Amino acid sequence: MSSTVVGRFAPTPSGRLHLGNLFCSLLAWLSAKSQNGRVLLRIEDLDTQRTSEHYTRQLQRDLHFLGLDWDEGGDLGGPNGPYWQSQRSSYYQQCLDTLSSMELTYPCFCSRAQLHAAQAPHLDDGQVLYPGTCRDLTPQQIARRTQQRPPAVRLQVPDRTISFTDGHYGKVHQHLPTQCGDFILRRSDGVFAYQLAVAADDGAMGVTEVVRGRDLLSSTPRQLWLLKLLGFPAPRYAHTPLLLAPDGRRLSKRDGDVSLSALQKKGYTAADIIGRLAWLAGLQPRPQPVLPAQLAKDFSWDKVPHEDILLPPDLF
């Protein structure tokens, strides 16, 4: 088996990349390249109602512009495609069938409104801890409810604690029943859930290192459990601090936060943008122009802050 590090970018093409997306992409690229590794690009367009081919093409141009090139995936293709999640539904169904054959899944008819109305406890990521309402339905109850609305499919989690060492935040422990709960693998509208698709794709594509924002740290145990059930080795994970707007709000494509296109219109070069992001990440003492390849040889997670980072209002 090859020991080559394989990192990945996995953007959702629902708008132009903003500074938070670029910050995370830069750290993912540097982490892989500092280990002489490879990077693949996977387009996470599971929900085709929210994504577009236009933004898929644009984000690839944006990454090329910044010097964050990849070795596999996207328009480059490669041996583990397709690299668009919207084209991988048959594979996700195979994975779901595998889990169902283990008698680990069940249909769930609960709506989001019903779950919030049930006063169930909330998890760290704001999601409701599923109370198991549909876990023990009889075949007759399932048949009757299926006539009224299509069900989602949930994975029943065991009484087990998942532990791993994050490459930036250290030891993480999550007790699946009380800190995660039975979670959705396929939505009631037929769209496969993020947790299943991401775990299945990282396994099938040979990803050995996942670098992404701290907001996804709590979902990692779910993905580790799915990888184990599906027979894949676990990648290493390293989560990054989040870039926040000057008012402390999380950056968002929807809210029109600083995008690469806006910076390009102001005349900023790739080196200008990377230099400022590298300074925010603690990788250089001043926000001076620099390109990714110049940062790779000295990259270290020890330099990266653990606290979320407020974007200075006068940085750009």
C-alpha cells in the first residue's frame, strides 16, 4: 500500500468562494504538500437545487488563480471518479444497502418541525439529538406511514464512544448515543446525507488526510464510525479555526461576505491574498505577498491559532 499522503478540497459550488473557504483550502493544500503529498478536488454538489455548474467551473478557476492546484479530481479526472457527488448516487446506494444488510438502518418519518417541537436535547452543532421515535416501528406501521410520506433512512448507533486525535485540536471523544444519536443517511426527498457521502467518498478515493473547518469537528466521529462499518481505513483529521467577520459573525456565501471576485476587482493579486491569509494563519509575521509553494516547506500546525480568527476590517 502506498504511504503517500492524499489530502483533498471538497467545496460546495453554491456561490463564489469567500475568505473562509480560501483560508481552509490553503491550510489543506499546505498540510498535504509539506508532506510531499497529493491533493484531490471533489465537488460536493449533493443537493443539486442549491448548487450549479457555473460555480463549479468558477471555483476551479479561483483555486488555479491562487496557486492551489490539485493532482486528481475536478476537471483533471483520475482513477477514483466521478469526482462530482451528484454523479455518485449509485455508489452511495450500494453503501446504504451494505449498512442495511447489517440491520443497522431504519426508516424515519419525523419531520424537522416535529423534532424541534419534541423538546429533544440539542447537540454542540445545533442539531437535535434524535430521540429514537421511529426506531422500533412495526412493519405494519412502516407500511401505513410510507403511504403518507416517504421516509428518511437513519443509522442506529451503538452504545460506543468514538475517540481520535485531531491534528490541531488534540484528543476528541464522542459517546454516540448521547452526543450524536441515530443520524440520517438518506433524506426523505431521496438526497443522500452529507455524512454518508463524505465518509464513503473519502474511503473510496483513498483520502488519508482531511483538513476542514472546526465547525465540522463534531461530525468526525460519525464519519469514523461509517468508515469502519464500510471497511475503510480512517484518514487523519485536522480542523482549522474559523475566519469570522469583524462583527464576530461566521462568513457566508449567502450573506455576500468577501469573495475572491470582489478582491480581484479591487486589484489584489494571488500573492496579496495568500499573504494575508498566511498571516492570519500564523504562517508569516506580516501580511506580505507570498505564494502557496513558498509556504509549504516551513508549514507547521504548531503555528496555526486554535481560537477562531476575527477578520480585521482594514485587511483588504
